[in-house]
Amino acid sequence: MWKEYINATSTEQVLNILAEKGPSARIIVGGTDLVLEMDRGMRSEVETLIDISRVPGFDRITVDEEDRIHLGPTVTHNHVLASPVIRNHASPLAQASWEVGSPQLRNMACIAGNLATASPANDTISPLMAMGAKLVLSSKGGDRSVNLEDFYTGVRKTVLRPDEMISDIFFPKLKDNQHGTFLKLGLRQTMIISVVDVTVLLTLSGDVVQEASITLGAVAPTIIPVPQAEEYLIGKKLTQENIQEAARLARESASPIDDVRGSAAYRRQMTSVLVKRGLREIRSGAAGERVPENPVLLGDLSPVKPTPGLTGKPMVQGETPIQTTINGKEHVFEAGHDDTLLHLVRDQAGLVGSKVGCEEGECGSCTMFLDGRAVLSCMIPAPRAHHAQIVTIEGLSEGEDLHPLQESFIEEGAVQCGYCTPGFIMSGVKLLEEKPHPSRTEIVDAITGNLCRCTGYYKIIKAIEEASQKEGA
């Protein structure tokens, strides 16, 4: 797929490479879109991947003296969920992040990447646009600031130049009288792409709307505001009649397409439904209640520190070996640079416990721990393993002694055909590290990214419950 891979160590280095390579280079953090596109032959022009996931400082969420929240270029959806600042002062973004994929995917996918991919169905664009977000685009020539609403020029098209990167995302903290919600409609409960999504953000004076911002996703070539509905609500109370009319105006603003996930007529109708629900949630004070106070993350989100051994030099098969640690053992690989972490571990290291399933980040059978986080190894380029710590299913037991969760799977009969079992156990183990005595809801949240084709989730959930009661789990 790619010809060279660079584990970047600084902003200066990233901008120098972009300036030199131009359109043949792409920045990568989680790779949840880019790796799939390259595997399908959609990015034939890309030869160099610049991995910025381990650049110190890029994963920070900060607040400046003007009460603006800043997201660094590698802040993931799970970073957002773990942040009290976001949950308390930018709740629509937390709600959208909670709706993205699975815990493993949220440990990989970053907000900046979600914005740059520029799909009208991408979840975090809608709340960020509603909150008036701006982007800082950096190049060797300097920085420029762009309003998020001006960033998009069409489906998967932006004003980002080949020599630029998104170096900052910032927006004002919501005030005490501002209330917002994000709602998403998909074809199932989890791991879904939006058929329609809506963000509603209101500034209230008592029960009267002072300002309104409504944005719609997946119903036009880009995320769109709904100025007619916004203007209609100003100066009015959220009565049933006013809510109904605002929803109608939002529906009229949508210009969706027919596709495999929904017809245009269905999307228009659901736009109206979601806007009504959003306005009612704000009226009732229930906005934001869908996000748990302490969400399941399945990973260590400590700030990134400098990684000893990373030089920032291009890694090319036959020239630069991948040096990594798998299950506590040092490995050096001369081949596999142009493949994924899943195949590096299986084909080069001979550890075949992690399974090849969908290879699209949907089934979770390839779940591994990468630097302390549960991730989908089928979507991570193999050179990301360079000087990283990796744990696979083979690394959970100690000699002949199984991990308590592995024992519980056997005792409860949670192993069926067995293909999905390694992924479920990896997710369960990381959950028990994070929450030694999880609730049933937290167990379900932890395994939303793992599919069982035998449909036997009851015994799997029971096995995790039983393991949580064992000493040493």
C-alpha cells in the first residue's frame, strides 16, 4: 500500500515532510479511514504516511484565557469522553464522540481526522460547527485560521492544502445558559454510520430562546446549518407548536440522496423527528444524559511522552527493521512494513490468536493492546509497532495459568465456534483493568465493538461478570 512510513517526533518535522512530499504524503493517527481506502486502491497517489500519534503535546485538551477549548491534532474520541471539560462545557461533542464506533475505534480515531475526512455523515463535524469551531491550518509558510463551516467545499473536499495539517481545533466553552444535544439515527444501535444526525444548541433567557444553532449531517453534500429554523426560534418559547414549526423548517432545508442506508424521503422525515427530539430534550433538561459519567474507554489515555528510539526517519521494507515488544518479548521484523499490525503479528511473529475477520474495523476479532489501549489491529499500519508495546491474546496467560477471564469463558461455556473469542477476551480483560467490578451496562458498552456470529452474548456477558468476582481479575 504505502512505500514509506515515518513515525514523526515533532511539528517541524511533519511540516517539512508535507512541504517536500506534497500530495504523495498523508498524515495518519488512527487510520480508520485512510488504511481502508488505501487497501481498496482509492489512494494510489499516496506513497508516504506520516504518523503523528506519538508527537508529545498533540493529544492535549486545554482551555485558554478567553475560555476557549482547544483540541490537539491527535485528540481521540475517547480523549474527548474522558475530559470533564468537554463533558461539562461542550456536551454535544461528548455525545457525538460516544456515538462513534466502538471503544477500540474511539481509541484510534481522532477528531481532526474525522473533520478532515469530510464525509457529511461524520459525527463530530455537526456539534463542532454548531459551537462555532475554528481550525488552525499549519504549513512551513505559517498558520491560518478557518471557520469550520468554511472548511468544506463538497463531499470529502476541504480547503486543506497538501502542505498543511490541522494543528488546532478551538471553540468557546458553552455558557451556563447554553444547552445542546446531539442525536444520531443509524441502522442499528452501535457501530453505525449516520443516516441522519442533528445538533441543536440553544442560548436561553429563562424559557425564551435568545440564540439558536441547528446543524444537520448526512442530508446534504456537507454538514449544513438551518438558518430558517434558527431564526424562527429566536424570541420564542419551546412550545409544542414552535418545536413543530422549527422541525418542519429543518426538514425543508435538507437535500439528501437515496442510498443503501436510507431514501431521501426517509432522511427528510427523520430530520424533522430528530430536531423535534432535540428541542424537547433541551426543554426538559434531559440533554446529554446518554453519555455515562465515567464511560468505558478500554485504554490508558495518559499524555503521550517522547518515545525512545523513534528517529523520525522513513521506514522502508528491506532498509529499516521494525523493532517492537510483543507480550514482553523483543522482536525485530525485516518484512511486513506495507501491511497491517494484524498481519505483522500473525505472519511475521507467528502469533495467530488474533483473528482475521472483517478487516474493516467492524468485528473486533483482531483486538490487541497497543501501548496500553485496546485497538483494532486490522486498521493499524505495521510500522506503528516500531518501539511500541503490544499485547495479544497469547500474552494474557502466565505459563499454564490462564487469565481469570479465560477461565470464566470455559466455565460459563462462553466459547462457541471460538472465532470471536480472542477479541471478546481482550476487550473484557481491558475492561476489568479499568473497572474491576463493572456494571452489566458497562460490560455491554465494552463489547460493542466485538461481534459474535453465533449470537451468544448472554454467556459472554455472564463470563465477564463472573471474572470480575475472582481475585486477581
